[in-house]
Amino acid sequence: MKAIDAHKAAEKADELFHSGWNCAESVFLAIHEQIGEGEAPVQLLTALGGGMGSKRTCGALSGAVVALGLACGRTTPDDAAKKAAYAKANELCKAFRERFHSIDCWELTSGYENEQDRKRGCAALVTTAVELVCELMAEQRD
């Protein structure tokens, strides 16, 4: 697997998020740009934004979990690969929760007074999700 420049990916995700892509799409596209092959199946991420459209699991985190599959997803029903991917997803969710004290969109965004503040807060979730998943992917390579 190719090396990922986490800083570049985080900047790209922020740029994508501010250009109209949702949180999940932005995270996935930024990672896919560096290590994905072919055209990014971004349409698979659309409904994950906004906490799956219902303020549930943070879309930035969901996008990061999907992007994690680019590094450790399986292409055959290999049980060991599945367990390894689950372990990495668990690490990612734990690190995200430790950083933000929640993984739920409604909780992460409920304190903002206006849309501009919420957008700024979500941008921080997007860039952090990218940085965290890049760290895990780098460990996967080692």
C-alpha cells in the first residue's frame, strides 16, 4: 500500500468539506485520492453524512471507517482479515471518542449556536478523522 501524507489528506478533506461534499464523503475522498484505485465510489458515502442523515454515528467517523477498508478491507471471506479490520475500526472509534468524548453526531453538534459554528466544528471532526485513520493505516503498513 502507498504511503499517505496525513497532513495533505486532512487539508484536502477540509477543502472538500467546504466545497459542498458532506463529512463522510470528504474524509473518504481525501484518503481515496492518495491510495485508492480508479474512480472513488463516493456515492456509497452520501447517506452516511449528518450521522447517517439522522444525527447518529458521526459521518466523518463513518467515512474514516469506510476509508480504512482501503488499507485493511478484505476481498474474500477471510475470517482473519475480517477480525483485523474490526480491530482497526474499533481502534479508530475509540481514538475518536477519546478525542471528542462522543461518536454521535447529535451530541458532537448540539452545542453550536448557528450554522457557521456547526460547520466549523464539523470541519474539525473531518480533519481529525482523516488524521486518525491515516495513523492507523500507517500502522497497517508497518
